[in-house]
Amino acid sequence: MAKIDSLVQDFLAQEKIAVVGVSDKRETGCNLAYRKLKESGYSVSAVNPRLTSFEGDPCYPDLKSIPEKPEAVFILTNPAVTEQVVQQCVDLGIQRVWMHCLMGTKPGLAASMTSVSQEAVRMCRENGIEVIPGSCPNQFLKPDFGHTLMRGMFRTFGFLRVD
């Protein structure tokens, strides 16, 4: 099994997942991930500092405001914000982080379409946090046709390697 597959399995084996970057302004992959995780039975917490609710559920300004500490965090934000979120994970002892990237996990492949910060990846690794630096849960958790196709293409072209 490829390393990304074991990281994904471990991430998705957690029950409490925070989703950072949900939006009420437009439909995003983050919103879809929130819904898919929730529909799959996960305890999901939405995080966005300018929202108090998301789709009828509480929305928290940051990770430390979530009443029950998440076991894993999915991030779809600007890379500079990703670094702040990872620092919160370090401070809270959260051990699993997934940073979204539209084009797989190869650094620099989609610089304008990524939440991945190489500094945040370094912070994760230096602090014992299992990190998935790219891709998207929507490609692995009950994927629709488009996400299945993306996962297959990215795997074929080596864009889903985590070293």
C-alpha cells in the first residue's frame, strides 16, 4: 500500500474532525468535505473566524474554541493561514493534518490552488504530526466520478506521493 493510502486510512479512522475553511460566500471543496464527513458519521466541526454557524451547525473561530478537541484537521485555506492552523494543532496536541491541494501532493505543482505551505509541512513533521500535504478527502471518502477520476490520474502521474 502506498504511504498516502495508509495516511488517508489513519486520518479517516478518527471520529472527530475539524474542517477549517468552510465558506458561506461560495461553494468550495471544503464545504463538500464537511458534508461528506458528516454524512459518513464523523463528528465534524466547522472552523471559520467570520462565521458563527455553518449549515445549521456551530462554526468556531479557531481550533481551541471547539468544545471537544478534534483528532484530525482538514485545512482548505490560504497557505499563510495553514501555518497558523498547524501552530494551533501543535499547541493542542492534534496529531493528524490534511492540507488541501487541487493537484495532488507534489510541492509547487499548483501554487495558486493549494493550502499547502512547506513551512507548515515542516512544522508538522518536526512536531510528530502525521501530515497529508495535498490532495483531498473527497477523492477517498465515497468519491463521486470526478474525484475518482482525479485520484486515478494523480496516482498514475505520481502526484499522490508523500515522501
